[in-house]
Amino acid sequence: MDAFRADELEQRRAASGERYLEFLRRDSMSLGLYTLEAGAEDTQTPHAEDEAYVVVAGRGQIMVDGESTEVGPGSVVFVAAAVDHRFHSITERLEILVVFAPPESGS
């Protein structure tokens, strides 16, 4: 079994100095923790894989294919492969569980 604690994952991510920490990779999917500070600019580009975001903490908005919606703890957003998307108007530090299927290829 693989089991994880959000606080421990955030410590690992912070220690890496990166916004994103992949913490599980399987043939069918990968999981990561993505953190954006209040006011941050999200510079990600579309991915080659489908993905789902689950907001663990914080508040802001996400734009997917030109449409914006507010997000906060418990929000779940699906983004299809190759669709333009990014978080914006971040008012409270966002901690986001990211699920890629198949695993993220880095594109």
C-alpha cells in the first residue's frame, strides 16, 4: 500500500524549491502536489495527458479553455489533454492534488 500525508508531501515539495512534487507514478497515472502562493502567476502550459485537480487548501480561480471558475478546498476540476488552463486570482495559498492519466510526460 502507498499512503501519504498532505503535510509531509508539502514539506518535501517546499524542500525541493519547486512548485510541483510528483509523489507517485504508475503505468496508468501519476500523482503530484502543486502549490501556488497568493498572488502567484501560474505559468503552466497544456499537458499531453488528461488531468484532475483537487484543491486541498486555499482559494483562487482556474481558467480552462477561456472559462473561469472559483476554486477552494474540496473543488475538483477536470482538464482534458492539450486544453489551455491555468490558476489565477489566487487570494489564499493553493495546495492542489494533481492526477495525470496516463502519467505526466513533461510536455
